[in-house]
Amino acid sequence: ALPPPIGWALASLAELRPGCRVLDPMCGRAGVLLEAARLQPLAACVGCDRNAAQLEGAAANADAAARQGALPLLLMHADATRLPLHDGSVDAVLSDLPFG
């Protein structure tokens, strides 16, 4: 897992604006998306992963963040090579690629 300060730095470099749509196509447990949501609470954060167990962890992490006032994440079971999104439908893509 990516340490939260690194996820925050990644999101910070994206210069997220209110109302933007952020995608993590391989979200894992949603650490990067949660940092993006903390940094820009008015962004719509979308996470995809093909691993159901990772998405369950992401949902648990998102629920915990929501109890602290964070906006919900949209999480989808999907392969990054075949995302269920229209071309041009996101403003920023952030990811901690799972390649070690």
C-alpha cells in the first residue's frame, strides 16, 4: 500500500479542482482516491479494480472515511483495460500501479 503522504502528494500534483472527476483504474484499497477526496472534497472520485477482495477493502476504507465526513467514492468491479466509462469522461487519472 502507498503511504498516505505519498498518495496526498500524487493527488496534489494533479491540481484537482472542485467538480472534477478523478479515476483510479487500479484502485486496490482506494488509498490514492481517499487522499484525492481529502485534498479536493468536491471532486467525484471513481475507483475500478478487477480484484473483488481489493474492492471490498476499498469499500471498507471508503465507509470509514465517510463516517469522518468524506464524500462517498464510486467503486466498480472492472478491468483497467476495459473500463466502463466513456472516453473523455474523467479529468484526472491517479494510480499506484500494482507492479511492485
